[in-house]
Amino acid sequence: MECVFGLVGNGFAIVAADTSAVHSILVHKNNEDKIMVLDSHKLIAASGEPGDRVQFTEYVQKNVSLYQFRNGIPLTTAAAANFTRGELATALRKVTSFPTLSYELRGVRNPYSVNILMAGYDKEAGASLYYIDYIATLHKVDKGAFGYGSYFSLSTMDRHYRSDMSVEEAIELVDKCILEIRSRLVIAPPNFVIKIVDKDGAREHAWRQSVQDVTTASV
């Protein structure tokens, strides 16, 4: 029941993700940070198989750092997104091909079962958000989401999103999406982490924890 979503506002991008580490019917932890800081001005939020999510996002992070170390300049957000898409596409095409058998019969799957939202800020291009799914589809978007929570967060953003939103308005919209997910999803994740990237860099904004929310509301 993963939920990852984000949007681009006036000079910034914001990404939110649930913090639940789940396997089958078990919840292992409720403080898993699924939004990684790639560099000073980039964020990568991922959903999917836990092992793939952690391994692939760390792989992208280290290669982005390696590029900057070798060349003395950081990758732009667009370049980092295209690098990520290229690595997914390469991995996808390494799957052994047996035309007469289906993937299910062979027990073969995409090497990286991971979906990504990459947010960043560049001096020339400003804030941007890229949608990259597990079959290496890449799109630059104003808003995007993955997981079961996308059914509710996308519809909420469709209703309330504006491209000229301030940070405060965007945070309010993110809270509306979280409230909708908690209200509508049959097994909703209790906690969310929110991160922002703008001209001042990438940083964590807040955690939305259900117990604290209830306590605050009752005061």
C-alpha cells in the first residue's frame, strides 16, 4: 500500500512518501525514509520492492556523486533523470529472452521493480519533477504519484493544483492528499515524510505521524 507523490510549485518541488516497510501482511517498521537526497539540489523518491528500491536509488546516488567528482560540475535534474531511465532500460533488456514462454512461466521479472519521482532545482531551468516507472518510461510532469495512494492523491491534486502555488499552499495540498489517503485507502500507511527542493537546496520539511496528528488535534 505504498504512496509516493509530488508536485512542482513556484520555484520549488515537493515530494511526499509513506514511511512503512511492509512485507506481505507484516509491517516491519513505520519510519522508513523512501526519499533520498541525491545531491544538494536533487531528491529521488521511490516505491517498489524494498531491496530494489534501496539498491537502485543508492546506485543512482553514487553515480551522480561520481560524475560530479570526475567532472567538477553536478548533473542537471534532466540529465540525472535520463541517466536513471537509461539504467532501468538497460537492466530491463538484460532479461534473458525465451519467446515461447511467458515471464510468469519462466519466473523472470524486471531486475529493478522500482518506480521513481525525481525532483530537482537548476539555476537555468528552475524546479522540475520527473516520472520514471519500472519499465523505463520517463516524463517531465507538474505532478505525479505512484502506489495505491495515487488513486486519491492524483485526483486531489487535479482538483486543487496550480502551477503558481507557494510553498505554504503546496504543503496544504500535500496534507489534503495525506488526509484523503488515510480516509479512503483500506489499509492506509500511518506516517509520511515530506521533502522540498528549491534554490536553497534539498531538505526535509516535516513528518506527518498519525499519533502526533491525533494528539495535536485533540489539544
